[in-house]
Amino acid sequence: AARPNLIAVTGAPHRVNEAKLAQAAADWKGRFDHLPRPWIAVIVGGSSKRRTFTADMAGRLGRTVSAMAAAAGGSLLITTSRRTGEAEGPLFDAVSVPHFAFRWGDAGDNPYFAFLAMADAVVVTGDSASMASEACATTGPVYIYAPPGLAPLKLSKLHAELYEGGYARPLAERLETWTHPPLNIAVEIAREIRHRFGP
């Protein structure tokens, strides 16, 4: 039974908000204009303590997002993370469409927030509650890539909540477009605290 002192939330609190996205879009304006649209951001995490993001998973991701971009006549905006590790090579080996890449450790400004702000759709790997929640802070399509063996049960439940709420869908080879309210649990929690405890 629900308790009055509990707040039920979907996702993880994060730092993505409208102002941060607007600033990132302004900072990166024009830098992806050589690429055909739609722009599909691909946010790649990787292995966790108990789960491995394998070369095979990475290759399948590269092929699937390439197929999605090719069918839509678009391109990819790809960023990897420290946890991507050795799977980074097979990922990029499988990419066969125009793309902009920012690999973990590359010099220069990180385009992560610009990708979220400017992409027409976002694909995120299903190994991180924070990455999935941040992707859903946008209002456009979000696809989650969670092959068997990557996401533990807790994360799989989050994915199901995001699907049910209309924020995200499982990754497919065809790009569909839809909109949803931005998911920002930190704002909701702050609002509830003010409501319960006063300013």
C-alpha cells in the first residue's frame, strides 16, 4: 500500500534542463550542419561491475542505428564513455552511415548535451539509469538498446516504466517520431518538497 511519506518517481534525478540544453545548442550551432537530417544521437555506455557490454552487442548496436539512419536518410551523432572500453572498436566498425563521433578521451569540448539538445531522436544503451533518464529529459523520440544480458532487473523495470509512460521505446531499425513531456525527476522532487515542507 502507498504510504503518505513516500514519493514514487520514474527515473533518476539529473542535471539536464531546458536552460542547459539551450546553451549547448547555441554553443554547437552549425557544427553538425554538414550531416544529413534527421540527426540520431547515439549515447553509448558500456560494462558495469556485473554486466559486460560485449563486442557482439556493440556491433549489433552499430548495425541497427546505421540501418535506422539509412532508412530515414539521416546521420548519427555518437558518443562513447569510459565504460565502453574495447567494445568501442566493434561499434564504430559497424557504423556505415555519415556520422559525427566523440570518443571517450577525445580532446575538445564534449558534445553530450548538444547531442541531447539538437538531435531529432536519441538512442541510449540500457546500462545506466542516469543516461536513460537524461535522454528522456528531451521531448523527442528516445530508443533504448538493452540486449539480453546487459541490463539487470532493476534497470529493466525502469525501461518498462519509460516505455509505459511514452518516454521511450525499444530500439528498432525504423525511426518513428513522437513527442513526450520532458522527464525531470529532480524538478518534481523539489516541487514536492516545497509543497510538503514550505518554501
